[in-house]
Amino acid sequence: MIFEHVGLTVNDLNEMINFYQNTLGFELLRRTDFNAYLYLGDQLLELSQAKEKKPVTIPKTSKETMNYMFKKVGINHLGIRVDDLDEAIKKIEDAGAVVIRPIEKFEPHIDFVKEVSNEKLRRASQPINRKFWRICGFFDPDGNYIELLER
């Protein structure tokens, strides 16, 4: 078994394809009249056109963002690892996105860590060569929270 993709229902398929391509560097794999698959490395994101548009209210502060993320059950964010968080923020701001949660040092209190050799899993299991990760976040046009992580 393999985790294959994450799917998001979107208000405007064209707008969201452009956002994920131009802001985050995803590439379009395939598209139909109702959905599209984009990829970043070997990770897949499916965008599906909503049957009816829903109004979007995006939080304006970091505190509102945390309340927004945890008020419902389900997917609450997409996490994207970057090698240079400062460079990534400049790129997304140049593309018009607004960082709502400024860079912070996140020092987790980890109760368990499995020893793994896979680089992606190793970086996610615990900070490497320091006690913290650097994170920040912003929203896509439909109010999906995107967290950038420097691990």
C-alpha cells in the first residue's frame, strides 16, 4: 500500500491550478473538465472543481489562523518542506500570497522517535543538528492553510 495523493475541492479550478503552479512550483500532470492532478517532486495533489462555489473567509492573524485550523475535523493544512524558508517566503510573497503566520522556531516535545534511514522520514521525525524547525504559513485562495517547514 502507498499513500497516493491528497485531494482538495476548489471554487475555481483554473485559479487554483495557476496558484499552485506559480506560487509553489507544482507542475500540471493531467487535467480534465472537472479535476487536475499536479505534482511536486513525487507528491501528488488532486484539485476538483466544486459543484457550487462557497464563500471563503481567510483569517487575518496568526491567532485566528490557529483557531480556524482546529475548529473542524479533517485535513487542516498542507505541509511543504523547503530548504531555505526565507527564500521560499520571498517567492510566495512575490507571487502575491500573504504570509499570515510569520516564521517561528518550533521546538517539539517529542515522546517517541522511530529510527529510520529514509531522508524524508528522518527530517520529519526530529530536528537535525538543532533543537527546532522553522515554520510559517499562508492560505491559498480557497482558504486552505499551507505550512512551509525548514527541516
